[in-house]
Amino acid sequence: MPALAEQGVHLVPHGERTAAQRHWVAQYFATDVRPLLVPVALDPSHPFPLVANKALNFVVLIV
């Protein structure tokens, strides 16, 4: 984080963003991020999904 700050990059918590910043983030997510998200479900018959090479993957456990 200090190295990013030295380069002028700062992470602003959602609660500290202005209305304009929150609007920009919501629009960016809707137009540029969400269309790229593909859900993959794991179940007993398919215990491990195909993970594409050179892809960014997130795993979330819903209990």
C-alpha cells in the first residue's frame, strides 16, 4: 500500500466515496466487470471445474 501511495494510487473505502464516485464505480462494474463474470457451481458429481489457463478466478463458499 505505501508503494502504491507513492505512485499516487489510493484505495478509498466505499463509505468515504462521494456520490459521483459511487455512481462511477457502479457504472464501471455494470458495463466492464459484470459481463465478464461467469458463475461455476461445484457439486458432488462435478467436484472440480475446468479452470482456464491465464484466467483470474475467485472461489466463494456459500453456506
